[in-house]
Amino acid sequence: MCRLMGFVSNEKTTFDEIVGADFPEFVSLSSVHCDGWGVATINHDEHDAHLDRAPETAVESPDFDKAINAANVDGALLHLRWATAGLPVSENNTHPFIYQDFTFIHNGAIYPPAVLDPLISSKFSALVKGDTDSERYFYFLMTMIEELGFVEGVKKGVEKVIATMDYSSINAMLMNEKTMVVVCEHHPERHPDWAPDDYYELKYRTDENGVLIASTGWNQPGWEVLPNHHIMVVDRDTLKITTIAL
């Protein structure tokens, strides 16, 4: 299980700036979600994503601070990993995952991870390096995106998982140079035993600076809840938000 955060903005900014004074509280969630951190950035109209990640606790990692301070961009994803039982803590299993200008983070689990393998094209299956369902989920969605386009590919891919697979949550954020897509699809009752009922919820905030969306568990006053069983699409040219039911 993991914590997710992403933003897109009109101007280049940092997580500290766009989140504000509560950002350290989000980072403190890594005391539990302690098995890795990762930051992926992709500026608007840039053609390749940049990745920093490490299989260590963000709140204790000087490299995390360096990556956050260096991420002065107009689009970024941040992931705090709590490894699914049985999956190793390693860099190859640490989110985000990237392909060209596509970046991806996931919270939840698809059981078993290998159930996705037959649905991934040979082009993308050759790129799998780790053990996780999350990496396979990404390359399955990339397979669908190549066939149907970004938004429709994600939608049809998620609907395939819903219809045919066992999962706790397939919440995810994907971003490329033109678009950000957020998947909110989970079984609320399958949250960790210790966690509150809203553990899998995703909340978002929009203002003159841009669009910010994140997992729960920290101070988010005035944020809106993205409904379960929905996809949010953000156009990076206009920052217009479209919500699509699954």
C-alpha cells in the first residue's frame, strides 16, 4: 500500500510551494510507508520524463530532500511505498515507473501480480525489471494506450481489471507532457486493518497555481473527493478537469 501525490501547474513550481505548509506532514506518512520513495517529473511540452527514486524511507533520506528541491517543474508525481506482503524492497520495485514521457504511480494490489502478464505486449513485457503488480499494471496500460490513445486506453484497461481480476485498489496517476490521468478505483473495505475507512480515497485541490491531487492521511482542508469508480483527466494546456465514470 502506498501514498500518492501529483500536480500540474501553469508555471514551474516545487512540491513545497504548491502544497504549502502541510507538505512535511505528507512526507511524514513515510514513517509507515517506508519501503521506498520516488519522484518523476515531466515538464509541459518536454519529451522525456526524469526519475529519482530509492528503496528507503523518505523522511530519513537526504537524497529525497535533494530530489524534492530539484523538482522545479510544471508537472510531477510523488510516491511513498509500503511494499505489498511478499514483494521485495528494491529499486526495481520502487515507483514511479516511466516510459519516454509517461510516468506512473499506483496504490493497492492486483492478485496475483503475474495475472497481468498475458495482457502486456511483447514490446512492453521486455521492459519489466521488478516483481510488482504495479509495474505490470503500468505496462498493461501502456499496451492499451498504444492501441487506443491515452485516455481511452487507460479507461478500457482499468475496466478490464475491474471485470476480470482480484484487487484491493488500482488507484493510479499517469502523466505525460500533455495530459494527467488519475484513476480512482478501489474496494474501500479492503483497506489495511489499522487504517481509517478513507484510506484509499483521493482528494484534489484546484487554484490559480494548478491542480494538486493526493492520497489521504494528512491535513487536506477544503479539498474535494474524487469519487470512487471514476477517472480524472487534466489537460495540461488549459488545466481543464474532466471526470469520467468507469
